[in-house]
Amino acid sequence: MSYVDHIARLRITLNDTKPPIWRIVEVPLTSSLKGLHEVIQAAMPFENYHLFDFRVGEQRYAIPVPEFDGPETRHAKLTKLGALIEKGFSEFVYTYDFGDNWQHTVTVEEVTQADPTLPYPRLVGGERRAPPEDVGGTWGFEEFVEAMTKPRHSEKKAMLTWYGGPFDPEAMDRETIEAAMAQLAKRRAIGRAAFAKGQRHNG
């Protein structure tokens, strides 16, 4: 199977959220785990200013930090999604922000031929809004949602000021997510065009 013309449909579920916050995205098999990290950031959306890692079986993938990570941590830029799927992995864990500890279960739903008329990566579906950055993990998010959704909550004014406006936990904010996905797809298209041009020059 060629990675180049195939995509994986992935379900990304933010663990320990009730009701669950989830997204379905389609991602090229040629994407690195660093690229998949960027897709998940866009899909939630988060703001991509904390560290992350993937746990696939017994293996950890991240952007290694020399003072913290030993040789057992593999580089997320150098591992393709397609290579992991080919090895039989259909589910793994993605963690973002080791303070708030947002753990996501990533499940491979299917691998299919890419549609040449569609941009990838792309959002297929999902439900509910992801937590804001630095809200304090699962417990902090629960308290935040309660304060934002109860009209007479004692912390509501403080939370509105901290967040910068109202927060609807049921609204996925599709427009923001699709705009972020479009940026990733555009960057991928530019990269592919440059690669193809280089191949022609070298041919």
C-alpha cells in the first residue's frame, strides 16, 4: 500500500470528559506524528504552546528535550502515521500539556484511498467544545463549565473575565476548526508542490 494516496479516518476522544468531547478527522498516511499533533491542535482547538507526546504500545514519541528525555523517546517528526498503522497499531494515546494533562484516545476507524478533490487534513465531525488552555485539567474544566453555564454562579464574572467572553460547552466552533485545518491543508499542498518540482528538476 502506498502512503501517498491513502488517508486514515481517526476518532479523537478527549478522555475523562462527560459528555465526551470528540472529533473525527481524515489525515494523510504520510503525516508524521508531529503533523498529527498539529491536526489535533487544530481539531480541538488548542493553542499549541505546551509539550506533547504520543504513546503507541510501549513506545513514546515526542519532540525530545535533551535534559528530560533519554534515547527511549523517539522523534515525532521522524515517524509516519502510515508506518504505525502498517505495524498493526489502531489505537494510541496523545497527551497535550503535561500540567493540565489532556489525554486523548486516537482510534483508527478506517484507511481509505484519498479523494483527489478534497484537501487534507480535514474535519469530518465532532461534538462539544474543547477546554480552554490552562483551565486546570479535567477538574478545573468541570468547575469552569459550571461557572460559565449557571446564571447566578459566584465565580461567573471572574471566569468571563479570565476567558474573555461567554463559553458554550455544546458548541464545537466548527468555523474556527475548519479555518485551522485549511491552513494545514494549504501548507501541505505547498510542500507537495515544492517536492514535485524538486523531483522534476532532479529527474
